[in-house]
Amino acid sequence: MQLTVLGCFGPYPRAGQSCSGYLVQEGDSAVLLDCGNGVLSRLRYYIEPWNLDAVVLSHLHSDHVSDMMIIRYAIMVKRYQEPGPALKVYAPADPQSEYDRLAYKDFVATYPVTEDTCLRLGNMEITFSKGAHPVLSHLITIQSGEKKLVYSGDTEYFPEMSQRIKGADLFLCEANYLREDIQKGHVNHLAAYQAANAALEGEVKRLVLTHHHPDRNQEHSLQEAREIFANTELAVADKQYTL
Ligand SMILES: [Zn+2]
């Protein structure tokens, strides 16, 4: 299984960068996790959007979905030239108004995701568990054989988190904050030290921090996390991980 970082900033990008988007490939299967602004242009270095097996959205905040509004045009234009199936998009159906915007004519088909959903794409099995965020956001687990990738989506810390990520080979975790933000009472996202605590308790093998604050030096996040969990690194656009 291969993970490629396409965009790793939120809630808005640094100059020349993109918000959340991660390509996961296993064998002949390819799934895009989240589709924030700027993701489509980076995706095309690796795969064309009409060749994706599915898009899976953690939640419906704009920094995770806004390029869906553009991908649909790419699928439409392609399908006018070459008939084929709709792009499948799996997402929480809440907020309903945001969910309803995702489907597009015969070109993009949507399927609601809950904690009971289990998707099978090639050798990948994809499951979901609720995070803690102002809108319904899922942690997404992709299992392929012995290998396990967990993506946090957006979430603040919650006690069961370490159980949800147990034994992951790679935990791709948002770390929008630093400890000082949590001390000031900021909510809805994780600080780097909280991601690291979860990684430690969850006995994951590797922690990759993402959803970077666009106007801060990410080395502070890295340092904060590494004090707790040494095998931490920063997501960087175009970086690839093989599990
Ligand atoms: Zn969010």
C-alpha cells in the first residue's frame, strides 16, 4: 500500500500549497482521501481523477472537499469523450446541505458513510469511526493484508482515540495546534503532543503529522511530538510512504 501526500494544510493553504488530500494506492486500486482546494492539480501528477476507484471524504468542511466542485467538471468532460462510470464518493451525509452538493448529474455518485460502513476496494478494506469535530468527521482506517493505515480526519482529542488507531503501521494525524493553543482553550483540532500521545498509547509504528497551520513553522509541531513519540515526521506534499 502506498500513501502519497497531495496537500497537508488547513484550514487554508500556504502559498503554492494545497489543503487536505492523500492518495492511497494498493495493487490496481486507487482511492483519494479528502479533496481540499488545490488537490486536483497535484493528484494529476499521479493519476487522473476518472481513474480513481473512489473518493473518501472524512468530513464536509471546505478545506477537505472544495476541489470536489472542480473534479466533477473533469469527470464530465472526460465522460463526454469516453463514456464510463460515475466517480464514487463516500462521505458522511451531514451536514445534509453540503452532502447534497457533492453528487453531479451522471458523473459523480455519492454514498453516505457511517460507522457501520465497510468498503472493499481491491485488497483494501476501509472502515470508519467518529472523531470529535463540529461536523461529523471520521477517522478512516485502511487495512490491506497485514498493513494498516489510519487517517485522523479532523478531530480534537478524545479518550478512545488510541484504541481506534491501535497497531497502525502509519497514523496520518492532524496537528493543527500546539500545546499552547490547547492551554488557551482552543478546540476542534489536535495539538502535536496529543497526536503523539495517541500514537504512543495506540502503539502505532509511525506518526505523520498533517493539517499544518499555514502560517507557522511546522518544526515546532515536530519537536513537540517527538518529545513524546520519536518516530514522528511531517507530511510534505509529494512525499510517498510505502506500507
Ligand atoms: Zn474540519
